[in-house]
Amino acid sequence: MRPQAQKKLREQQSAQLEDYLTRVRRNAKKPFVVGFGIETAAQAAKIFKIADGIVVGSALLRYIADATSPEETAERAAAFWQNLRQGAYQPAH
């Protein structure tokens, strides 16, 4: 798939996901979190506008994968979370 086609597909999926999560929010009686496909602060910020929280796993693991020591792993993990929080954390509820 060409890069332009991939970008368009991701944008369509993002819009569909946002619509779906908005419906979930309207009908949810309890807090809910979202945890699929979140890799960037911008994506996290978008989800935080609708959901009560996010779950990030695979993106963090990719970010720390090349670390060569426990200290570097911790530093990379802290940097990842700091970046995600700076751009994303805007509780809506």
C-alpha cells in the first residue's frame, strides 16, 4: 500500500474509532479506558477527550527495546511517559 493510501486509511479508522468511543461514552455507566494503537502524545490527547484513561503497552516496549542496561531501560521508559503525559494528559471528566 502506498504511503498516501496508508495515511488516508489511518485517518478514516481514527474517525471511526472516535465516533465509536463517543457512543461508548454516552452509554457507559462506569469509567472506561482505551488501549489499542496509542503511540503518540497526540493520539493519547485525542483519546483522553473521550475516555477516562489510556493503556499503552506495545509502543513503550518498542521504545525501550534497544536499551542495553536496566538504567537505560528506566531512562527510556521515563522519557516515553514524560513525553506522552506532556502532550496528552487533559482529563475530560
